[in-house]
Amino acid sequence: MTEADHNPGGPGPLELSESEMTSLVNAAMVRITGLLATVADQPLDGSLEVSPEFIRGLREPLPESPEDPEALLDHLFQELVPRNLNPISPGFMGYIPGGGLFHAAAADLISNSVNRYLGVTSVSPALNQLERNVIQWFCQILGLPEGAGGFLTTGGSLANLSALVAARVARFGDDDFSSGVIYLSDQAHNCVEKSARIAGFSTRAMRTLPSDGNFRLCPDKLRRAIQQDRETGLTPFLVTASAGTTNTGAVDPLEELADLARSENLWFHVDAAYGGFFCLTERGKRAMAGIERADSVALDPHKTLFLPYGTGALLVRAPDTLRRAHSSTADYLPAMQDDPDLLDFCELSPELTRPFRGLRVWLPMKMHGAGVFRHYLDEKLDLARQVEQAVAENPALELLAEAELSVVAFAVTDRGQALQQRNRETEQLMGAINQGQKVKLTGTLLHGVFAIRVAIVVFRTHRDRIEVLLREIQRALGDTGLARPDQAAPTLDSG
Ligand SMILES: *Cc1c(COP(=O)(O)O)cnc(C)c1O
């Protein structure tokens, strides 16, 4: 029988039977568990061997006839999944890593199967409250005051975008905002600048201030820039600070910036997409003291809460500011709430129809408790200290920034060679480290100096892989001739 001649009175092919559902999920599970069981041994970057011809060979016409799900999954898991960067590996320390707790995959299976509508609370009041509990936990982790709130979104970029729009509306309402000025450091994530453009600001509205030697935003420079802009008739209205920059994990001086923002009547936004969840730990809380004074904070549970991609959060001190920026009604929509204890996500955020993201966070948090996350994050901070120390003790290498959170940035030692030569050497060293496929690092430019970054965020990264990393660095130094082969390899116990 083909899919077209199913019984017209029956459920039809799209309504899978219980056994079809079970075998589909089982078929997926067998392959997922197979993959995860060997995740530590898989190459870090399967994209390296992919040719343009191979990609062209993957083009497909619209399918008109049914295919066997087992064969489809085999194609996916054998041909496609391995041919990518592998950000769930314990050796992945590039960019800001993912990780991807399996709990979230189970949560998505449930969310997508029950497919409740979370945009408007009157039609999903119970699950709405579950997602708001998650938001309240996040507010509590950061120490935001009573009454703070927010929403879950796709990631840090959209969280930053909504924060900028909320700040703009808070200051200008419906008025012309062409005199508005936004302040950020040269270490701010590029999505802040992108958000500002989407929010209607030209690059002329952006003041990108040079960061200090520790890659932090300097309050004195900010104060002077604000003063200058006021003198020329502009309207300073927003400062965005970083709580954990992508380049080095630097935390801007949040207390001082909060003071300055208050005295200058600026909206104080903190981009904590990478760093924010370290507030679960004592060290993180100390490093980010002052974050609780922000008007808005962007977070990325898909980074430092170890969730798979697709979950970000925006928290604000006063949810009404989000409502002013995003609220909109229509006759075809269910009624919105005016009860202050209830909340329609579509009133606070750009989305109307949205996935039920809350369960991805709720399930692992409830299953394990916050302490387990705190412990894992503390471990990442410890591992970064160990890498930092090993680099500091290696005469062939030079630390380029203090490792405040879990990113360590370094270069080959400055032996008086020209900057370009030094940058070339560091880049070669990074290539040689990655060559082994046991770890994957990426680089950046820090005030013109090429830096290798070690970003420890994957929950699977433990001490054993950091030892591998240090051995790989030493091997690569030998391979590139940047260190004498007789030089002792750095170990975690050195010093
Ligand atoms: C990753 C990151 C972002 C962007 O978040 P996405 O989830 O990639 O959209 C913004 N700011 C910082 C500091 C980041 O590390």
C-alpha cells in the first residue's frame, strides 16, 4: 500500500500509531546513544574533510514517495552528523562552546508532542507558570530585585535586541530617537552593534570605547564620552556592559558602571550571555557584583547552563519596560491578562507563537537541583585557572589577559619579533594544536595581537581533557619549532 491509498475513514499516515511512534523514537535513540557513548573519541572537526562537491551532492529534490525511516536516520547519522564541527565533545574549547544536555532533548520531545501554546497565558496558564518559574530562578541567580521578570528567547542575540528596543522605548517612547547615543566597549559582542542597527540606530549612534589593558570598559572614558555627546546636543541613553566578554571572559566594572548609569540617567544593560550563569558560584558572583543593578541582562542557557542551542533569556528589572516596547493586540487573539500575577509572553517579546522553551531548563534543573550546575561551573573555573597557570609558567607562551571566568587567551611569547610575525607564529601554533583533533581552539585579535582562546564551557570537559590540551600545546610547540623539544611539558601539578 502507498501512503496515498490509506483508509479514508482511518487516522491516515501522518497520525503515527503507537508502535510507529515508539519505533521512530527507538530508532533515533539507538543512534543517539551510540553517538554519545563515543563522543570523547570522535574527531573534533569533521567539517575539515567536506568538499564543495560533497555538499553539492547533498542537494535533494522535493520527495514525492515515502522512504524508510531507519534508512533516513542512517543517512543522517552516518553521512551528515559526523561532517561538522563537534561542539558536544569534551575537547571542544573554541568560540563559546555548546554542550547540549540530553535532558533538553527529552524535554523537547515532550514539548513538541503536547505542543501547547505558550504565547498567551489564558490558553496555557499552567505551563506558562512553569516557564515563569524558570525566569524567576534566573532572576534569583543574578540577585535581581522582587518584581523583575523577562522571557526566554532563541539566544543572546535576540535577548540583546529586545533589551535595546526596550531601552529605546523607555527613553524616547514614540518620539524621534535620532539623537540617541549607545555606549559599549571594543570588546562588546558584535550582536550589540547588530541589534542597534536593527533597532533603528545608525553606526553614528554607537560609541565604541577602547577597553583597558584587561579588556574592560573604562568608566572614566565613558564619563568623558557622555559629557562630550551632551555638549553637542546628543542624547546619551544606554550603556551596554559585558559580564564575560566572548574574547577573554572579561567582566566590565559593573558597580562603577551602574553608579555612572544612574547618575547620568542611562539605561544599564549587561550582556551576560556567556558569563551570567557563573553567578551560581561564589567566585562568579564576586566577579559580577553589580549585575543585580542592571535594567536588563541578556543570558544564554545554551552556553553556561549547558543546554542545546536555541535558548536565551532576557531579564529586566521592570517588566513593564518590555511591555511598553512589545505590547500589541488584535481582535483575533485571545484576551490578554491584566492580573499582575499572570503574564502573556507575547506582550513582552517579539514572538507570538513560540516553542515551550521553559521545559528544557526546568527538567534538568528539577532533576538535579541547582547545586549540580554550581559544581560543574566551579569545576570549569578551576580548570581555567589551571590552564592559566600552565601557560604562565611556559616560557614559550604569554598570557594576554587575566582569566576571570573560564576563557584563557594567550599567544607565543613576544621575543621582539614583529607583530605580524608573532601573529603568524601564534596562528601556526593554534593550527598545530587543532591538527591532533583532540581539542579544538579558536582565535581572536586582542588589540591587534592574535590570541589563541581556550573556552571551557562544555559540561563534559574535565581535568583529563585539560591534561590532553596541555600535552597537545607542548607537542604543537615542538612541531612548529616554537619551543625546544627538551623543554618539559607543563602539567596541572606544576608550580
Ligand atoms: C554568544 C554571545 C552572544 C550572542 O548570543 P547567541 O546566543 O549566539 O545569539 C552575545 N554576547 C556574548 C557575550 C556572547 O558570548
